[in-house]
Amino acid sequence: MTAKDISGKKICWDSGHWIAFGRDGYFTSDKSAHKKWSVPEPGVLRTGARERETEVLPDGQLHMHWFVLYRGKGDRNIDHWGKVCG
């Protein structure tokens, strides 16, 4: 994934949340507004202070993955899928 893949697009995630990536390097979402986003290296999406591995799948979906080091019960690997929407 590169910045070009998401710049100016709104992504709706399978979690029910959405993020709109502005061409100006700022994003808004259903959780927060006007924070910075970037792609510091191919395949890494930074939103605010968080970095997540993100890839564009052959069908155009985005796949985001991260590992939670400190988590109670359950899988520490987190995966979400998103599509360009609205």
C-alpha cells in the first residue's frame, strides 16, 4: 500500500468504523477528527501515533494487521478488512 492508494478516499472497515483520508495528509473518522496520516514506508499506515501493516488485496480491499503485545484473553493478532465507500 502507498499513500496514493488511500489519498482522498473514505474507507469503511469490517468493524463498522470508517476513516476518510484527506489529500492534505489529515484524516477524519467516526472516532476522531483532523489528525495526521501518512505512509512512512510501503505497507505501513500511520494514523495519529499508530502504525499498522496495511496491504491492498487483488480485489481492491484493504487488509490491516497488527499485534497486541499486552492483551488479556484472546488472540493478540488483530486483522481488519476495508473497502472504499461513500
